[in-house]
Amino acid sequence: MLLFGSSKALRQFFPMMRIDYIRVPGVQWVKDPDRRFDTIEIRSPLIRAIQRARAAILDDLPRAFSLPAGETQGREIPLLPDRVIREVVANAVMHRSYKVHGSIQIIRYANRLEIRNPGYSLKAEERLGEPGSETRNPKIAAVFHEIKFAETKGSGIRVMRELMAKCSLSPPYLQSDRIGNSFIAILLFHHFLSRDDLDWLATFSELNLCDEERKALVSAREVGAIDNSSYRNLNRGADTLNASKHLRRLCDLGLLQKKGQGSGTYYVPTEMVLASWNLIQSKETSGPSEVGEKPSELAPNPSEFDSEGGNSTDGHSEGSAPEPQLPVELTEAIRALGKRAPEAAVKSVVRKLCSWNDLALPALARMLGRSEVYLRQKIVSPMVKTGELEFTIPEEPNHTRQRYRAASPPPDPG
């Protein structure tokens, strides 16, 4: 009945056995209550339902234009490979639990496609993509095998990974939840480690992130969260202990924030991480800088920022007198630092800046083109401890209007 039954029979005996294609504006689930979502309910025998779901996805995907060498007619290529879409939809239909009265949800966000189906994977999550298939619906799997919808040899996930990598796309994210009895596959649209990603990651260069941590950070930014399983799926070969170690380090650096406990632990990007990405995107939208080729290579002109850390197009803070312009020698000292200056050199420039004016941490970060996390942990806090810098509000170190000033040199004992 599921494979070949009429719509009337399916509605009568399997009222919730459908595929919902849901189009959500933005990158979060129902973020704006006034712009919720559009949906298509697909109620058809499984073979036809897969074809309809695949067509709905392809029709809604952005397309690139391609003109292969030697050909006179161009063609449009969907953002995600057609076979990947067919595989992920067929897997959801073939492996879902039909004991659960719930629909398969295909959610189209601005930056990704999520396929959610009832029923956790019978195959251990760390073995996904390895040879061998374990299915809870053998008769459906047998029919799909005969009509070439599925190979039933455990190769589908490996094929998806290879095709996504061939297109320079992020690998599919697969999450099997035994407690919630569900399975989620996530396909990201953006090219993995694109120029924007690299420019963004360059703002954290002083933190010496390894390649695996860089991938995890990009993934958390795009998906909204990352857990141990997703980290291992993203970095093939990483074990559970290694993944936990790197995720904890990203938390210690202030890039991720831990949520949940035990097996339900996951990590979300911090506001600082998201703000730095929004800054990169705004620079991309507004066009290239008149000075540098890449936003990550040169710090912004420090004179554009006031000492509170905000910017002002006319050089004035709201309701206050205009800030003094940064002296030429300080501007040159900042430019001379480059991207990978030794900590001692950065500290020297910070002391000069704080001798010139009392400055907040965000202002220092923007002037120097460094992340706030790096400056706080490696530069400013050690300088406060050694007495080179001091708080302008010493009784409240975490005050929102806290600034730093260079400490006066000790009096000459002679």
C-alpha cells in the first residue's frame, strides 16, 4: 500500500505518512512570526512521492550557468548535485520508521536543506558510509533496489560525500538521535572554506586554530550548532575524545558556547563569532576597500572609530565632543604590525594607543584588526597584571563602559 496504494487508501490507513516540503525565510526556524513558512504536502505512493519531492527541491534551488568547453549551448546546474538530492530523499523514505505517525520534513532554509525523518539509524553513526546496509523496511528497500533508487549496499552516504566534495561543498551532516527516535541530514549550500570563510577565519589567526577547528567553526556558524558527532562527521578520522578536546578548546577561546549535558551536549557560536561574520558580509556587500584587496589583510582606519568602540561618520560620538584624530605615528605603527606580529610588538602598540587615549577593548580590536578574544587573553589581561595597563573603572573590571589606559611610569627613586 505504501509503495503503490491510491491517495484515498493512504489518507485512510496512513494519514501522517507524507512528505512535507517547507520553505523557511532566513536561516532559523520561524524566526519572524509574520513570515513563517510556505509548505507543500506530498501525499503519494512512495515511488511517486520521491520524484515529486526531488522535483520540488530542484525547482526551488538557485542554479549556476555553465558552458562546457567545446559546446555551444550552456546549461543551468542546481546548487546541490541532483544525485545527492535523490539519495537523501530515497534514504529518508526507505529507512524511516513507519511505526511512528509523523511526516518526513524537508526544510529549505536560505543556506541549507534539512531532511528530518522519524526513526534513528539502525547502523551505528560512526559506521555511516561504510559497506553494508541495515534497514528496518526490507521490502521497501528491495523494491528501491530493483528500480535503481537505492543500492542497499551502504554506498549511498559515501557517494553523497564524494559528490559534495567534488562540487567544493560542505560534506553532508548526519545526526542519528536514538532518544528522540529521529534522523537528520543537512546539506549546506555554500562552498566550503570559500574566500569569505577564509577572510573570516583570518580574524582569528592569532588563536592558531587547526584545520579541524576551523572547519568546525564554519560548520557551527552555518548550521547554528555543532556536537561531537557532527565534528567527527566533518573531520573523518577524529575520535570522540579528540572531538571533545577541540570543542572544549573552542569554548575556552570564546568562539563556542556549550549547551546541554551528557549525550545531549552541543555547542553554539558566540555573539562575537556571528558579529565578525556579519562584518565580513557587510564589507562584501558594500564592495572592496579602496586601500586593500582583502578585508582581512588590513585593519580599518583607526581614526574612524571613537574610544568607546563605536564608529562615527563625522568623527563625533553622539552627545559628546569630537574625539581627537589618531596621530600619524600611531597609524603607521599599527600598519607596521601586519597580521602575525609577535605579542611583544602588539603590546608595545597597545601601550602607545592607551597612552594617547583611554580605549575600550572593541575599539582596540578594530584598530588593530585583531579579535577581542585574542587581545583580552594574550595582550590586555597580561598587561593589566604586570601593571602596564590599568582600568579606568578599577572597582568594576567587567563594567560595560570599561576602558584601558597606560599606567603612569613609577617615579624615579633618585
